Amino acid sequence: MDSLIKSAAADPAGPAVAGGTRTHYKASGGTIFQVQTKIGYMYSSAANYADKSYYAHNTLGCAECHMASEKSHLYMVVEKDANGDITALTSTKCVECHDGEHALFVAAEQVGTTQYIWDGAAAVPTTVTQPMAAAAELQHEAHGYHDALEALAAIITTAGTTPKSSYPYFDGDPTDQGHGGAMHNYSYLHHEPGAYAHNRYYAKRLIFDSIDWLTNADGTAAAAGARVLNGSITLDPVNDAAAIGWLGGDSGTGVTARLNP
């Protein structure tokens, strides 16, 4: 955020500032340690972007998750098919925290071993008979995340700044600081494909607020000078179905009234 607004005051309705797309590729460390890095553009108090009480990825090192498998030097947590869909979890570290109380992640390599798995009341020693739900759960998260980014890209385009593949990654200029913030958030998250796993709540909040700032509650484009945070966004129930589900919205109307972490 500091790289975007520099010495300017944080004010979404304030004058647009340059430099909105100066973010590193695959800035996973910035996502995990967002409290320290302030990597995204925040539209309101930092307290609204605070990590949830159960969030613990910032207590781990990258190698603990990415090198805890038989293919550790590939630095891969998952395996994917030719379409890029997640087919298996390979890291054996995840189950130490994600034991079923919050989400069930058991790597394929742990089949036949005994792991502490949540039984509804506590984590108890359990013989693993199959890689439980891990790949499907992660693929669901990945699909929702990338669909939400596509929805944000379309909204940024409607606002007059079209994303492109080369620097500075947009054609057109932002009309206010919040508009530039949405561009910044899109560029950062677009180049951080694992943010849905690294810090899911933070990624959702940045996307939600970026959409909120650029649109009215009914989903139409909001004009510069009249933009406000409504606390509600509306997406297309057909084209943005995965995004709506990921953000916790109503699949029938496309409305998300509160961000669901």
C-alpha cells in the first residue's frame, strides 16, 4: 500500500496516484505477512484487514509446507492435471493444523499412516485410508479465487482501465485513489496465484472491497466522486457463480452483503 500512495494520506476518494501496478510477481511472503508488509491497498481501517484469530501461516516458514513431501525440491504442495486442476495434496505438513476441525487436508503420501484427525470433538490418532478431501477442497478454493479475480478485472475494465499482460499492466488512468487501489490489488493478486491458500481472508477482503468501491450495491458502475463503500456487492449469478460462492454470496441473486471468510 505504501508503494502505491507513498506520502499521500490513505483516502479512496482522494486524488489518483501513480505507481499502482508496481508489485512483485508471486508475492506469497507479502500475503502471509500482510500485517507487516501492508502489500494490498486497504480501503478502511487496518483492523478490518486483520488476520483472523485462527490464522497461523505467519508462524511457519515456506520450507515447512513446500518441502514436506517426497518431491520437496520441486517446492510443490500439490499435484495438478493437464488442465491445471489440483488432483492431490503432496505436502505432509498441512494436516498438523488442518486436521478436520477447519478443513480436512491429508496428503496422498500419508495413506497407511496414523495421523491426528478431528473426530468432531478432538483430534485423535486415526489410520489414514485415503487422501481425504484435500484436492477437491483446494481446487474449489482455487476456482473461486480466480473467478473472483476475473470478475474484478471486468469491473476495472468498465471503470476505464483495461488489464494487459505487460508493464504497467493497464491501459488507462485511475480516476481516484480507490480506483488505483483496485488496480493495485488486482495486479498483486493476479501475480500471486496461491493467495487463496496463503491468506484466504485477506485475499477475499481486498477483492471484495475493490469491487465494492468501483460499483454500486446493485452492481452498476459507480462514478468517480460518488463512490462509497456500501458493504455489499452484486455479481452476475451465471458468469460469476464460483466467485459468489467463494465470497459467501447468494447464488440466486449474486449479492454478497458481508464478506464471508
